[in-house]
Amino acid sequence: DENDPPAAVVVVTDGRENASRTSLDDLARECARLKVPLHVYGVGSSAFGQLQVRDVAVPDSVFVDDLVTVPVRYKVKGVTDGRAEITVTYGGREVAAKTIQPVQAGDDLRTTLSFVPTKKDAEATKQELLVTVKVTSGAGGAAEVLTDEMAKPTRVIDEADAKKVG
């Protein structure tokens, strides 16, 4: 309740999403919005795999019909087999995807995805490029799925519309 917020929120977690109704990212954003301190205490085994999107390099503005290259840096630990699925979405629409199999462990893994923005992308209400990395290891019921993502504000500009205005 915004009228009676808690003094703080303490989360004890192994960092894995199980059956939560709210993600840890959503919880952190809501705590920041309400100015409620959030304390996260990590527990669990380091034997589980770890995934972190380290960087997504994309310009603040891109143009319709131009090739946009999106370099992605990520880290994978504790995964010996499986695959990595990397997707780029813009305005809620998937614009690029790549599967890497077998996935490799490493602190500085890199890949590049490309897409060509359309006029529809220039009309998107949410001007954000989202890169999601999903690593699946193991098989069947023992499969482990790790997911991380990074969003960057990116505006798609339609040069034809800009010239009409100018």
C-alpha cells in the first residue's frame, strides 16, 4: 500500500525464479519508486549455473532501413552443455534472434545480432531495445534455465518523415 509502505524489504534468495508472481527486477523497481530500502541476501550453492548480460552496445538513435548491429557481451558460469538463445526486441516485437549451441562458459562471451528497423519501429510507443539471453542446460526434467536481459533506450527515426518536417 503506497499510503503505508514497509520500512524495508528483505529478500533471501538463491537468485533463481521459481513460481514467483513478481520478478526480482520488478520488485526492485517498485521499491525504488516507493523509496523503500531493499536488502537482498543471496544464499545457495555456487554449483548452479550463472548468467549475466554484461553490455549491449547500441546507439541512442538509429534510422529506418539502416542495418543496426547490436554487439552483446555476456558471462556464463557453471554450464557445461546446452544452448544460449539471444533475442533482440524493439517496441515489443522480436527483430533478431540467434542460437548458440553448445553454449560455452566464460567471463567475456561476445556475439553480434543485426536487424533493419522498419517504419513500424519508428512508431513504437516504447522506445526501448531489449536484449534477452536465455541459457538452457541439462535435459528433460533436470534442465536448468537461466535468463538475463538488458534494456537500452533507442529511438528509431524515419528520415523521410524528418525531411518532410524540416
